[in-house]
Amino acid sequence: MLKILLFGSLVGTLLLAGDYSSAKVERLIKKGEKIATTLCNDANLSLVGEVDEVIKVLNSTQPCGALNRKHQEALAYYIASYQESNQTSTEIVVPKDAKCPVCGMFVHKYPKWSALMVIEGEQYYFDGVKDMMKYHIFSADFPYDREKVEQFEVSDFYTLKATPAKDAYYVMGSDVFGPMGDELVPFETEEGAKNFMRDHKGEKIVRFDEIDEKLVMGLDGL
């Protein structure tokens, strides 16, 4: 059975510029569906990035055999359409005036990195996991009742899906930097984290309970 796993916006600006109702895109989706069902029946399509990046993955791994450029593009559109029609998750919606309580930056400018804490019903937004964990760990700098934290959420780096922080997988030491430099890059699934590690020279995957004072300070070179 075909299994489609999508990490990220496959078609990026192409999908933003067009729409699924256009005749050309509809033809691409139908063609991609035919390719998926006939050539990718037993494939696990775990694809990352924009169209050109997805095509590189298809070329290197050939999960559906050797496909020409047009077939690869059609397949990318189909998978994007599949994700869109099956998308039930939501992103962290950040108010435009929300500032990170650690660094003071406007969080809505960085949707890939948005994180959220809810404390006694009040929402606190952060421009990265690192700052959220500083707010959580360093009680002397940020005094509040840790027992009153109701929720932690992070944004999956590829899908932007709001993910419970305690369930997420975090990549350290990659070549991707957040608004505040070295970051813990969050993913909903371990497979997503491993894909990112492979593509961006990540050093290690850690879980929420492993993020301590020493690790956070190390991200800032301390």
C-alpha cells in the first residue's frame, strides 16, 4: 500500500502563486496520482522541501523507479494536494504584537520557529525552542510558578504543525540557524528529525526531558 509522508511545503511558492482549481494544476495532480498508484504502490514517500529539492530526492532514492522531470513534478504536485486535502493540524497562531518574553523580538515574523507556553490561561510566545526553554529552566531570571504551566507547544520545522513540546524530537548542531542563532529544531516525528539531520548535518536528536541548563547554555556558546 502506498504510504505518503510529507515534511514541509513541497511546492512552496508555486502553490502560493497558483491554485488547485486551475486546469494546468488539476492535470498535474491527476497525472501525479496515476504515477503514485501505478509506480509507487509499495513506496514510502518521505519527501522534504521545495519542488526542486523533492526532485533531487526522487532522483537519488528512486522510490518509484526512474522518473523523468515531468513525472517527478506531477508527483510532487499530487503529494502536495494529498497533504492539503488531508491536513487537519493547525499552526501556532501568533498575534502580531506578541513579543518573546526572553529576547523581546516579535514572534510572528518567524513562523517556522514559533513556540508557545500557556501559564494559568495566559499565552507566552517565543521565537524558538531555545528561548522557550530558557523561560522554563531559568527560574531566577523568569520567576513564576512552574506548577501552573498548562501547555508547551512547538512548530514542526517542515509542516509548521503545532506539536506538544514534550512529544517532539529536537535536532541539535545543524547548519540551520534560528532567529537567535544555534537552535533546537523541532519535529513531530523521529523520521522527520532524522531526515533533517541527514540533509542539514545535525549532530544529535534530543527529547524534551533532555533539554537542561547546560544544553541551553551550550547553544549560546557558554
